[in-house]
Amino acid sequence: MSTPAAAPADFLGEIELFVPTDWFDLLEDGWDDDAARARIEDLVGRSYPRQDAGTRAEFVQAMMLWRRTLLDQGVILDGLVAVPPEQTGDEHGATWQVMAGVVDLPTLDPDIDLGEVVARLLGSRPDAGTAYTESYPTEMGLGFGLLDRPVLLRDGSMAVPGSGVAPPEDESEVVAQVGLAVALACPPGGGRGLLVVGNCLDSTQVYGLGALVAVIAGRSVFATADRNGGTDQAGQAENDGR
């Protein structure tokens, strides 16, 4: 199964994604709208069997528009995990979303802090007092992970350290504290990398989410990588394990 890395005119190459087989990836079908609609209709039908046909059709159309927006922006993965409370053993259940995209990176040398690169990509710098960061080896070569628990506000903004949005003094403006996990993997010389971003509605689950995000970034590889003597290939983003 393959998913375009970007719009066909903006081809970036192939990437073999190491992803779960038991989740729902909204972008699994790439630019094949018919195949995507069939899978989404099946999901909505099983998720909302008591809703009338008109309401289910609206859900399907909304998800189709969302997937097209993601594809147009170069996102290659939008994995959804929803586990009911009776299966997780707690009152919240699990609601996770994991997205990924290929990003352009500067040429890297051993003295460059990959955390600084991630901060520039995210547009904010993690707070050393609340965020956990770690460098780790990946199949591509280099890896950097970040965990945080930002506050989601009623106006839709998120109070992430360094974003310019401060936590409000009035706690009634806080909707929830969510979990945020980010991982970047890239070859030692830079050039391009895989950025994986996950979020969960229950911030206490951020460590489990972070492990999943780190594995996806850590085990995925560009098909153009020369670790096996390969040469550049044109095409799409291969999704392993589907």
C-alpha cells in the first residue's frame, strides 16, 4: 500500500513507514478518493450505526475534505487510535492522532543541536522545565524526541511554551491538558527528514504515545537511502506493515 509523499507535481521520493497495522490511517489510499471514501464510509457506518444516513454522509464528507487538506499540505500519514475505556482499564480510554510529513532540513554537521532544528520546525522552543527531550539513534541515522503537556484553551489555541500563547489566569478558559509527542529522524548530513507529531486527549498517556511516535520515526527509512547501495527512486511514500 502506498501514499504520495506530496502532490504529484511536488514529488519528493519514497519513504518506507514503519507503522501499526491495527489503526486507521486517513491517508492510506493517497490520492485515490474512491478507495478512501469506501474505507471512511465503512468506518463511519461501524462507529455511528444509530445515526441517520444524512448525518453519516456529512461525517464522511468532512473527513474527505480533511484528508484532501492534509494531502495538499504534504502530510503523508494521519493515523487514528480510539480505544474505549473498557479496553484500556481506565475511565478515559485512549484517543490518539499521529501525523507525519517529510521536511526540508539544512545541511547538518556534528556540532548542530537537532533540538534546535525541531524548535524551528515547530515554531516554538520547548520549556526545559516541563518538556522532556532526548536524542536517539534511528534507522536513518539521527533522531530527536520531545514530550510535553500543553494546555488547550477555549478559543482553540494551545499554550505551548515559546508559542507566544500563555496559560490563562482564569482556569475556566482551559479546556484540557493534552499530550504532545514529536520525533524527527534524518540522515547524518541532513537535507530532509521525517517529522512525526502525535497528540492524545489524556495527557497522562503521553509516554505511551511518545514511544509509538519514536518508533515510527526511528524505524522508517527513505527508499533513496544508500545504506543498501540503492539509488534514487521516483514515486510515492511506501507504508510498511499495512
